[in-house]
Amino acid sequence: MKLLGSLICMMHFTLFANAQTSFPLWPDGAPGALGQSTNDIPTLTAFLPAPGTATGAAIVICPGGGYGGLANHEGQDYALYLNQHGITAFVLKYRLGSHGYRHPRMLEDAQRAIRTLRARSTEWNLDPKRIGIMGSSAGGHLASTSVTHFDNGKSDSTDLIERQGSRPTLGILCYPVISMGPNTHQGSKNNLLGKEPSAELVELLSNEKQVTTNTPPCFVWHTAEDKAVKVENSLGFVAALQKHGVPFDLHVYQKGRHGIGLADKPPFTNAHPWAKDLIFWLKEQGFAK
């Protein structure tokens, strides 16, 4: 019976994964696009909770990959896990340094995703005041950039999406790259900023230095053993949140490699403990059931 139950759960998640819908963030072409291939077209892929379970909250998910690729287990798997708890998830395919893009194109994609969910909230029965962002590794840097660099939108724009604000309601940062300084992940920095960025650009994208009292609440987790992205990235960011009075949850686990994700597949019965800690926190934020 236990095996049968697991198979049914797997079928349930597979059905929703197959029912996903992808669409371009800019139907007429992204600003600064270098071409017209799939590499030049940022998209969102929607993952919807089971009927009758949605909370009205949504999270944009930024997979990791050093700004040179996109890790599926930090995208689709996260979306399916969030769906289990009533959260509508949207996986962002953002432009990459490996395809010739540099800042601010990645941030433009993330901001456009947030604006899109607010502008089209009625289509997915979303609450525009409950739109979060989540990212791992370099995707965590993009998420941390989104919670520290945002605007209120352009009220006079002819594009209704651009009228929306880009401030996320909350941020979820999983073993994130935060700093562009000594503790950075060099590959991510090179792909984001190029090999010889200005000191001003390094400062601007060292997001521990960009926290303000208006930064939204954040859930941050890391492992002390992470060899690829130093735990100091998370510790420095949380110290800045604390300094500015921004609510946060911090979890540093003693063991664990970089890029571990959920460490499980649907139905996520053996997910890493951070996953349950996250849902506990999301319930406190009014995002999850």
C-alpha cells in the first residue's frame, strides 16, 4: 500500500509538471536582446497547485548555474514542492553570461517576472501583494539583487506590465552568492559582470551592501561545508538584514555540499530539512497552508 501511495503521488506531480505553461516575458522581444534564439528569450513557466489548494501566493524561482546555465533541480523541483503547499510557482528562464549577457539584463528579467505576475494576477487568481522570489547559488544572487534593487514601476507606461512595482513581497535565498567581493563565486561574477568590472559595479552588485529598511523579509539557508559558495555570503547578508531591522530566518546546516537543492524527488518524502523549515516560515508570512 505504501508503494502504491508513492506511485499515485508521483503520477500526481507528473501530471502537473506536464501541464506547465511557458510564455515569453516580452512578446515583442526583450530589451537588449542579442538575437532571436531561445537563449535571447527570457520566459516564465507556470506550475499550478492542485485545484482547490491554492493560497493565492506566488513565487518566482531563479535556478542556479553560475549565471552560465540553469539547474533544473533548482527550478522545476522547487516549483512542484511549493505546489504541494498551495503556492503557485513560476520558473524563470533568465538570460545568461554564457550567451553574452551581462548585468542588468538578468535583473531586468527577474523584475519583469514580478511585474508580470502582478499585472496578470487575475489570470492565475493571485494576490498581487503576495509575490515572492526564490533562488539558489547564482540564482540566489539574482533573488538577492531583486530584494535590494527594485522600483515602483512607470505609472505612465503604455505597457501595463511596466506600470507594476518590482519589489518582491519576500525573498528565499538558497546557498546564495551574495557578494561580488573577496567571498564571491568567481565564475558567477565573471558571467554577470565580465572579467574587469568597475569598482562601482562590484559595489552595486555586492548585495550585502545594498540592504535597506525597505528590503523585504528573507529566508536564507546555507551549509557550513559549502566549498563552492562560502557561507560568509549568507552570514554577511543576514547581518545587513539585522542591522536594518528586516525580518529574516537563517539556517546554517553543518553538513552538506553546494547545489544540494531538495536532495529528493517527488513526492519529496525525504527532502532536506530546510524545505520543512521554509514552509514553516512561509506559513508565518501568509504564503503557505
